[in-house]
Amino acid sequence: MVLARVCLLTGLASFSSALWAQTMYVSDVQFVAIRSAPNGSASVVERAIKSGEAMEILQKGDEFTKVRTHDGNEGWIQNYFLMDDPASRDRVDQLSSKVASLEQQRQSLQVNLDALQQERNTLKSSLDQAEQQRTSLSNKLSNLDSEVKAVDQWKSEKTVLTQQISTLQSDLSNTKEENQRLRKNENVSWFVTGAGAVLAGVILGVMLSMFKRRKKQSEWV
């Protein structure tokens, strides 16, 4: 029976501890002591609890609250010295720390922003240079196309000229052959003319000889 009561009391104490397990802060006073019992004359468990220190609430009463410090000490403290939020000084310090942290973040972000801005300017400059190179290459390509067309036209003209030269060479060869043929014909003509002249001379000589003979015969008669 006694064991059952002990278990029941232990369970109630555990339930009460779980029910009141929360965090509260020492109010804006210099130092506070926690005591072994919920009265101002009880022995001190821990002295010099600083203002703003957080403590775990174990059991809450009308005038005193049972707490546990961060060192693990348990005791009672007057409700007057407890508050739900951190002390004003601590909040100011926390806010100052947050402001300083935010300022550092802002400065870091500003540095990153400046770096990104510089990188953007560098990329823009590179892009402009690439665009200029593209325009230059496009112009060179256009000029190259014109040169290729000129070369193609020159090749076409060369082909025509080659054909014309071949035709002229063929005509020249034919002309040479014709000249040679004409020269041969001219030589034959001169030969025939000369032979005719010789033959005419022979005939004329024979006729003169016959004429002279007839004349002598006539004189003899």
C-alpha cells in the first residue's frame, strides 16, 4: 500500500513536472538566489543567478516557482523575479547582435553584388567583342564569297579563252597546211608555165628552122 502511494506521488510529480516544463527568465535585477523551499527563509541552493538567465520551470505556485538552472540545480524562486521574455538588456544585446550580423550579411551581399556587377560588365564586354568579331567574320565571309565568285568567273573565262585558243591553234594549223598546199600548187604552176615556155621555144625553133629551109629551097629553084 505504501509502495503504491509512493508510485502515485512519483507519477503525479512527474506529471506536474511535465505539465510545467517551460522556460522563463530572471527579471531585470542584478542577482537572484534560489532556495530549497518555497519561502524566503529557506536555505539558499544557488546564489547570484544573473538577470536574464533562462531556467526550466518544474512547478509553479502562487508566490514561488520551482526551477532548474542550466547547471542542473533545482530550487524555488519568487514569481516576482521571473518573466516570460528575456530581460530588456539581453533583448537589446540580442537585437544589437542581430543588427551587427545583418550588417555583416548586408556588407557580404554588397560585396557579392559588386562582384556580380563586375562579372556582368566583363561578360557584356566579352559579348560586345564577340559581336564585333562575328561582324568582322561575316564581312570577311562576304568578301570571300565575292572572291570565290570572281575565281569561278575567271575559271569560266579561262575555259572560254582556252577553247578559243584551241580553235585559233586549229585554224592556224589548217592555215599552215593550206599555205603549204598553195605553195605546192604555185610551184607546179610555175613548173608548167616554164615547161610550156620551153616547149613553145622548141616549137618556135623548129618552125624557124623549117622556114629557113623552105626559103633556101625557094632560092635554089
